[in-house]
Amino acid sequence: MARDLLPLSINLPADLLAEIGGARETLVAAKASSTQKAYASDWERFCAFCDARNVEALPAHPDIVALFAHVEAEAGIAPVTIGRRVAAINHHHKEAGFASPTARDAAGIIAQMMAGVRRRYARKKLQKAPAEADVLKAMLATIKGNGLRAVRDRAILAIGMAGAFRRSELAAMKLGDLVFTAKGVRITIPKSKRDQEALGQVVAIPEGRVIQPIRLLKAWMSAAALDGADTKTGEAQQAPLFRRLTRLDGLTDQPMTDKTVARLVKACATAASLDPALYSGHSLRAGFLTEAASQRANLFKMKDHSRHKSLDTVADYVRDAAMFDDHAGDKFL
């Protein structure tokens, strides 16, 4: 909850109170809802830690926050998660009108503890396997039949990989985000992980000759009756593209969740005799970049398509794909 702009005890006109209420909503929007939920959970965890040791959580002594970070690391919590929890503790102090523990930490014990946690408990980042073209074709081949679920799932995989979409972006797609052209489809992403200000980004997906994502997308829209004239109304434009299905494959008007994408990728990996532990929803996004890099696609085009902020992140895919090309040891190994 955002800190009050003015004390509630102040006697103010109703119209000014209404303005203040609207401003509070804007303050709350400063952090993504996922961050707010994570901070709330982190704060509850810290409060439980303090209660168990009979010490104050608010305001918390810097030494207690440092001890909390150590205990979390000993419990196997990832350093990046511990860092977020320390940030949550600081955030809640500021919200309550207190100086944060980090700001009051003259000795720098919290910073030193976090440096020790990162060094001692550092974890190698586990990269999920990419679902490049051959892998995606194998996954698509495991989805049999022309039932509603099969048609939907093929479209999810194909569009997910073709657009280098995050699973949250797939789940949030609406009919009004799509504009079909003679060459394919333009899909607008109103807001995403790297676009919290909702400036919007447009992704172009061509017809394709191998995966044929547009054909599979249109097949789903036709099967779910999402391509009729009634979808042109304002209300229909806000309807979800990929819908939740009932156990008996009945169509609902509710959007699927991002977890649907993750489960689908793992299920298809299993069916294609691949290790499901190596694949996740991110495999679709990574698959596009990996395949594009192996096909020597333009680095800047790849960055534009994947909407990455940093060119270095995309360049990593190119370096991996070209690792054995013109190898320094080719002439003597």
C-alpha cells in the first residue's frame, strides 16, 4: 500500500480528498502488481523471522536485517531473492515513515552481508533449452487431432516461438491486438516485463513456410469462432485471444494463464522424448533467437523482434550459435 499523501486526520474538502485518493492509486501503480505481491510476501517472511526471535521488525535494526539475509542463504534461498527481500524491507520502512535499515546502516553491515551471500552462495544461472525450429516441429507433431484443445495448443506454440513472446504476453493477448496483413500479422504488446510504462510494442510475424504460424493461428481463431464479424465490436476487441478450455474442451470467455504455456511446453517436450526439465515457457522465446542466430539473422532485427533492451543479451545467442565457426583451433586440433 502506498504511503498516504496527507494524514487522514486532516479535515479536507470532499473534492480534494477525492483527488488525493486518485493520486494514491497512481502511487500504487509505481510498482508492478507482481512486485507488490512479492514485496508483501517478503515482508511477511521477515516479520515471522523477527517474531520468532522476539525482535522488532519495524523499525528493524540493520544487524537484524543482515542476520535475516544470512539465515535465508543458509536455508538455500537464492541470492537474487534475498536481495529482493532486503529491498522489500527497506520499502516497507519507507512506506511506514521510517528511514530504511540500509540508510541507517552506518557500518555497512547489510551491504557486506549481501556481498558475502552472493560470493558464498552464488548459483550458476540455469538456462532452459531453446525450442528452435526442429524442436518446435517435433513438439507440434505430438499434438494430434483437430479438437479445440489441439488446435489451440498448436497455435500457442507456433505464435509463441514466432513472436519470441514471453508466456505472460501470450496469456494477455486480446483480439484487438491483432492486425492481419497480406504478409502475416502485426501483434501489439500493450505492456510487458520490459515495458512497464505501457508504451506498447508491435511484433510482425510472417506467414512462414516451415512452422507456418499464421496458418495455425487462423485455424484456432476459426475453430473458436473468433474470426467472425461480431469480433469487430469494441467489447470483442478486448476479448482474450487464447482462451481457457474446460476439461471437456469447452470454450470459455476467460483467458488462459501463463502457466498454461509452461505446462504445454513441458508436456510436448515429454511427448517428443525430450527432457521436460530442460524446457519451459521461455524455451519458445529462446528458440526464436537461437534459430535466428544460427541462420545468421541481422542482430539488430533480432533485438527489435524480441524487444530486448540490451543488444548484449541478443548477442549472446549469436556467440553461442557461432561458437564452432572459424574456430581458433581448426588448423591444429
